[in-house]
Amino acid sequence: TPAPASASSPADRSSSRLGTLVHRLLAWARQRDERDPGELARLARQFIEGGHEIEDAGDIVQRGVSLSLGVLSRPELTSLTEGAQMVFEVAYSRRLPGGAVERGAIDCLVVTDDSATVLEFKTGAPRDEHRVQLAAYVEAISGHYAGRRVDGRLIYVGAGTSGRLGVI
């Protein structure tokens, strides 16, 4: 459970803001085939300000646009998404052992006639819990895509690496 906004540090809030901004810019740019940095920066300012003054807005906008354009130009993602349906912020739920229901949102789901790939974007350093989270997302959607190959990829935005998790 995330800490309340008042209890989180300025660095945590800035990192969270950047991650949310990158998700929104990726969805918007992909859906509209937009790659103009000026247009993305204009949109980024609207996304993060939302009528509020943000202390480090200029830096977050610049980093968000740069990271988003970097992701959109990655050859492995371009080939994966070509001709595919991409859906952003996909709601999911799954039953956990013991009966509890977990709900959340998958950053991006890439669907073709024979596959479904979960993309989970991370703006921070790789951590073990990222793979656990990705595995949970893949498991959650596997039942919805019976007969298709279902897998997932961690995309470390700005880190230059991506990890892949396959599900049999």
C-alpha cells in the first residue's frame, strides 16, 4: 500500500509523478502517432500541473518527454507493437490463495492474433519485486487469452535494458 502523500518524501513524489507522466505520454503518443517533443512537452505540462503548481515541473516534463521518446524508438518495442492492438492501463483482477481478490492496472497490453504481451514500464532501478509483479500480471491475464502465447516484459525506461518473462 502506498504511503499517504503527506508521508512520502519529495523524491518519492517526484519519482511517482515521473512514472505516471511517462505512462500517460506513452499512451497518448502511441495512440496518436505523436513524436514531436514540443507537443509532448505541452501535453506533459497539462498532465502534471492539473491546476497545481509543481516545484520541479520543468525537470519532470523534460525527463518525461525524453524517456517517452526513448521508449517509443526502441527497436524491440517497435517490432513487438507493429500491427498489434495496444491497450494502456488495463484493469485486472485475480484470486489469490486463500480467496482474497487482487485488483490493479497493467501499464500496457499488446495483443495480436496469436499472443498477448504485458508491458510493465519502470522508471527506477531494477528490483526483484518488479519480476514478481510482472509474473502476477501475466498470470492474471493468461486465462483471458487461452490459445495465445502470453508473456511479459519489464521495460526499464532510461536504463537501456528490458527483461522478459515467459509463461508456459
